[in-house]
Amino acid sequence: MFDKEEWKILYCCARKTKEIPETYTLKEAIYDLGILSGIKGAPSDGMPGARSICQGLEVLCSLLAYRKYML
């Protein structure tokens, strides 16, 4: 779904860390897109919906536009 560079930026921005794991699942990516859209991430909330994922993708596209400044 995502390039290596794209998921690295998604992971780092959503989790606010610079440590990058070797593996990253699609489920984690969808959850991180929800975090970028502003969901709280409480365990009882479940996975983000379509609207949250779309909003997260918009934020990710903005972050990718400025990727040369982030890495």
C-alpha cells in the first residue's frame, strides 16, 4: 500500500518517535492514519472509520510534500 519512505513518515509522525521498526502491518498503518486525523486512540474505540482514514490520508499527503525537511 505504501512506499517504504511513506510508511516511515506515517509511523514517525503518528507515534511521535524517530525509531523505525523493520516491519509494519497494514492494520498498524490504518490505525496510524486515524491518529493523524485526530482520533484519541483509546483501546475501546476500535479501528478508525472511513472518514478518519481519509482525513489521515490528507494529512499524510501534506507531510509527504514536506518530506525532505522531515528526514
